[in-house]
Amino acid sequence: MSFNVLLVDDSNSMRAVIKKVISISGFKMDQCIEAGNGKEALEALAGNWVDVIISDINMPEMNGFELLERLKGDDFLRDIPVIVITTESSEQHMRDAFDLGVKGFIKKPFLPEEVRKILYEVIGVSDEGEYEEDRGNDEAFDF
């Protein structure tokens, strides 16, 4: 099973690094959609389905906290798990982000194994990237 990911960061080079790290981590990514800030992320979400959002906090035009507030206020988008990737390590920032619905944190610098583990945890799949119900006995079905 593979997943669609939305990367939100104002740095093109950081998005490229994150995308590469996800790829070498073994996480099964189908489509990677990129946005340079929260506003672009919302525009991307209007036309694309994603399984998880990875977002920076400090961005121009619409920062990560503003994006989280908009997602939380939208009946359709609020259920998409969000992971914050940042150099920020303040306890207050982390609490604020969790209050807005963040499911996980990745602190820079990061390792591929950490990224894969957090992605699988927030999506709710096993270490092999499969949902529990997908691991059943297919021979039990007669179709």
C-alpha cells in the first residue's frame, strides 16, 4: 500500500530533502504534493486527496499554526493527520500544535528511520505499511 503526502515548507531545498528522506526511509509514497506555505497547501488540498500532511511552522503568507487552525475548522480536512517538521523545540509551540490537532513531530535534523516510524504511526499502519485489516487471510473469501 502506498500513500499520498503533502509537504508544506517555504524552502524548496528543504522540501527536496524531506522528499528524498521519505523515499530512502522505505515509506511507500505514491504521490508527493508540494506547497510553499499554508495558503498553497489549502489550494492543493482542494484538488487532491492526501493521506498525511507534513508541515513546517515558520512560513510566510500563512504559517503552520494558521494552516492547522484552518484544517481544524474544516469538516472534511480535519481528519487528515498532520506532522510538524521543524527546528522549533519549545514546549509551548509543541503544546499549541497538539491543541490544534497535530499527530506527530519531526525535529530537524532527522533520520530516515524516524521519519518512516512517525509517518506509519500517525497514519495508523503497521511497520510494513499495511492496515491491520489488510493482513487477514485472503483464502477465507470465496470471490
